[in-house]
Amino acid sequence: MLNIRFIQDNPDTVIAKLKKKNFDASKIVADILALYGRKTDIQKNADQLRAEMNRISKSIGELLKSGQKDAAEQAKAQTTELKENIRRLDEEFDGIDRQVFDLQVLLPNLPADIVPEGHSAADNVIVKTGGTSPVLDGDALPHWELAAKYDLIDFELGVKLTGAGFPVYKGKGARLQRALIAFFLDEAQKSGYLEIQPPLMVNADSGFGTGQLPDKEGQMYHVTADNLYLIPTAEVPVTNLYRDVIVEASALPVKNTAYSACFRREAGSYGADVRGLNRLHQFDKVEIVQISHPDLSYAALDGMVAHVEGLVEKLGLPYRIVRLCGGDMSFTSALTYDFEVYSAAQDRWLEVSSVSNFEAFQANRLKLRYRDEQSKKPVTAHTLNGSALALPRIVAALLENNQSAEGIRIPDILVPYCGFDVIN
């Protein structure tokens, strides 16, 4: 969340920057400033009442010594009344803090200066393209038909077991999934990321810490009996490892990777664009997470983008890197790059990764800090994460782009992981 002092000192900046995210912050900011104005008045009144109570309390002894019993009793009654008034002011003071916090968490993160203006994905900026798009025969099949032809993925069986969006992977389809997960984890390890195996459910504090709650509550599966949430991404538990933690500056950057199943309700997702593996309620993903020094977080972001680019290049997939416009960015992000791979049989680009710098936004919610080496004081860290990579659309593109009359060719980098070089 945004730092409250920053909001107070820079209200116009907050409002102007959030307009780039198509978010009107004017009322929330005005309400916060008004509440803090009221808080200052309450503090002033409470201080005056305390001073008056102290003065009267000191006089009671003197009144008793001089035999003015009635006056002393009146003074005692005054102090009792003053105590009650001070208690009410203190309660109102604490209540304002809660009101301010409730408003504060409604404000999205401020977009970085280089974030382009725009309202939707149509306004995103392509910053790089790579790879060569394959030329397929006219009878090329989309991945859902290839999956059925070679008995790799059973979408209907998933409907029987659970519902739409929960596919069952079989045979070489399951082995391809496992191969991709192992490959992505190995590549992350080579890049200095420590592997974590996190829980697949988190509590509400964890969901709040990384910004999924309350913003994305309707998109998360909620285990109501235990008040736990199925994770939408390993970002949530992995980043929350450092909630309420002070990291030594010498330990930065902290680099973690994790494989997990991911669960997203994706309410309202229907139609041809979400067919097959294009949009699922449960899918596999390898995540990379960094805790960074604020001065180095954008260099860290560049390194994470380069890491993801290396993965899609090694898989031989045509790709493009897109800088998201303000209107297409997440609630928590300051700058996001999406990776899209070209799906030849569908003739469309499929998003397979988002790599984001959240600056101090998540860290403020998490109370995640590092100890400055000079001042020895705790300072808010920066957090970053990225998909490296999400499997479903990678699998879709691999199946479609590598199909031929002889079968589906497996990229060379995956053959040692799969144990086969063709699906036929």
C-alpha cells in the first residue's frame, strides 16, 4: 500500500499518477486528509484536557491540606469527568486510524513514469519481438484437437471430476508438464534462485500482504470452514515468507523460485478465446520472486525479464515483450512486462508471463524491511516477481507450433527431461 506520509505530503501527485491507471483517487485522498485534520484537532483537544486534569489533580492535595474538603471533592469530580472526555477522544483518535487504513488500502500502487497511457491491452506497447513464427499446413490443428488426437489432455474427464477449467493430463501430456516444471526450476536455480516448496493455501493475512485481498477476493477460491484461500500464484506464499521480517542489507537481493499449482476462479470467462488451455481454473506455474534494495529494483526487473526471455528462446517459441499501459496493469504493480508467445494454429498471441516491480507497495503491507548498513535503521524493501513460466499456454504453443505429419516435435532442450523427442 502507499505510504501514508507520502499521501499526506503529495496528494495531488497521488491523484494525478493514479489517473494513468484509470483510477479516480480524489475522494479517497480528500477523505484521508480530512480524517487526519480531525485527528490533529482531537490530539490538540486531548492534550489540553490532560494538561487541565494534571493541574486540577495537583490542586487537590493543596485543597485537602488547607481543609477545603468540598472544593477537593469538586476537583476530584472534575478530574473524573475530564478522564471520561479524554477516553472518548482517544477512542475517536484510534477509530480514525482504522478509517484511514481502510481507505489507504483501497488505493492502487502508483505506476512508474515510463508506464504508457491507455485503457486496455490494445494500448500496451510492444518493446521487443523474437523468434520465428512457424508456417503450418492448412490442415494444422489447434492444441485441444491435438490433445485429443494424441491422448495428451482430457478436458471432458476434468469436467467429470471437478468442472470446466480443470483438465486431466495423461501419458506424454503429463510427462511434458513434468518436464517443463523441472526445466523451469533448473533454469531458475542456475540464475541464483533458491527453490521453495510452499503451501497451496494461505491465510487472509498472506492474501492481504501481497495485495490479492481485498482487491481480488472474488477471483480466489475460499475454503470457508477454515478461512483459507487457495493460492492464485506461488508469489503469495513465497513473498509472505518475509512478512514482518527485517532482512540484512548484505543478504539482498533475496531470490526465490517455486513451482505450484495455481487456482483462479476467473469468473465471467467464456468463449472461444478461453478454449482448451487458454484459460483454466487450475494450472501449473513456476514463479520467481525477488526482495531488492530500492536503488537496485529496476535493474533486478531487467534481469528477471532477461531470464524469462531466455526460457522462451530455449523453447524455440516466437515471442514478444509488452510493456503494460496504466489501464491494463494490476492493482499492486508499478511496472509490468508481459511475455506473449505466438500460437500458430490459433493465429494469436498468448500471454505466458507477467514480470513486475511492485516497488515498496507490497513491502508496506507486509512490513518487510531491510537494515540499512550505515544508519542501522529498518528501511522498506522493494519486491518483484514473475512467471517463469506459466505452463498451459506454453504447452498450447508447443503443441501447435511443432506439429507435423510425423507428429509433434519436442524442443531439444526438453528431450532429456521428457525422455522422448516426438509425440506420435
